[in-house]
Amino acid sequence: MVPVPLIRRNYIVKKLRRCNAFSPQTAVTFEEAGVFNPHGFPGVTRMMILQKRLVETNEGRYYLQPR
């Protein structure tokens, strides 16, 4: 069985990739990216930021950190 945080992480990554959110200039809100329940699972969002997978801008927008 796959844990819910992993599913959520992959879902966010997929949505941000579809929006080409890869820099501060192309960052989007979760709502703009079409993320279901955008304010749900705040722990997953924090974990992604701490792992440097996700970057949050001062305006509450997000983009994927290049690997």
C-alpha cells in the first residue's frame, strides 16, 4: 500500500510540471495549478520545502526546485 503523503507529493509534482512551474517567474499557486484541496496536507508541503523539492515564493506561489 502506498502512503498518502507519497501520493500527495507525486500529485503536486505532476500538477506543477504541467504548469511549467520551474522558476520564480513561472511559479503558481496550488489553486492555479489545479491541486485538489490546495490547503490540505500542509505537512506534505512543508516536507517538500525542507527537502528542497519545492520552493515557496513570498506571494504564496510554488515552483519545483531543479534537480
